[in-house]
Amino acid sequence: MIAVNTPMQYKPGTVGRFVPGLTCKLEPIAGVSEGQRLLLSGPNVMLGYLTVDRPGELQPPPGGVYDTGDIVSIDAQGFITLKGRVKRFAKVAGEMVSLATVEETALKLWPGHQFAAIAVPDARKGEQLVLVTDHAGATREALRAHARAEGLPELFLPRLLLAVERLPLLGSGKLDYPAIGKLAERAALSLTA
């Protein structure tokens, strides 16, 4: 646990304040205007990783600082708001694009369907977006019109919209992003071939 809202110190929309003894550092992320990368250290932060290549050996995080992978903002009272995950951003033509925003935009247009935005390598732009969905009738043209109406720039428009019968899920019922990523990579390769 890194933060907590309590009955006496509660702010809706936040995850609370840092627990005592925890030291945080925020690092800016190029292209991300709201929030920064959260790094933590302290006695209650994990001691390290166990990895396959060095079994039985605890490997502490570099410098004892744990990179959470979270993008957060902290207000003047110390309340933390989660803005996203570093892994859930793509760098398209030098700009950071929130994959969650791409998914939410499609969900607003086509409620009741599933969407997974994936970043795949692109020789010209660094990364390109592929939107995988279970909605067979979804089109780039409809999404483009909706994105424009929402005020989103063209960078948020996926290069490819891939319809599948069912999106892969984990045992927990959540989207299996690694498996979906493989589908997206194959589809993007076939587009460029």
C-alpha cells in the first residue's frame, strides 16, 4: 500500500495520501502534460525482484527506487490522482498518445462493445495505433468523425481497426493485452506487406 483515503482524510477521485515513511519522486514524461511518473522508496517498498535468469537471488530496484509505472498528479494537500500507466501510452510522431483515451473514444461511439488500443512499431512514426474490437461494424471513418467531434487530434486515430469475434481475456476477466498485442502486430505486418 502506498496511499490511502481514510474517513477523516478523504478526497473523491483520488487514491488518498502517501503512507508515512514513503519517499516519492516525480519525473516528467516527454509529451505528457497532465501528470508525472511516480518513483518510490522507503521501508515499505518491496526489497526486489526474483527473476528466472538469476533464481533465488533478490535483485533490488536500481538505487533502491521503485518505478511504479504510474502517471500521477499530487495536489497541494498531498492527495494523489492516478492519470494512467506509462505502458498505456504510445509515442506517435514524437507525441504521447493515451491508449486509454483511444479506447474510451471508441466506447462512447459504440457502447456495449470491447476495445483495446495497442501500439505497434512503425518505421516512420515510431509507433502506430491499432484498435482491436469485437464490433464487426466499426469503421475508421465513423471513428474519425467522432474523434473530431470530441476535439481529439488526428494522432489519436488508429491506423488500423481490427475486428475479431472475441477479444482475448485473462482468467480474471480482464483484457489480455499481450495476446491482443500479438493480434495487432500480425495485422499491422499484413497491412505493410
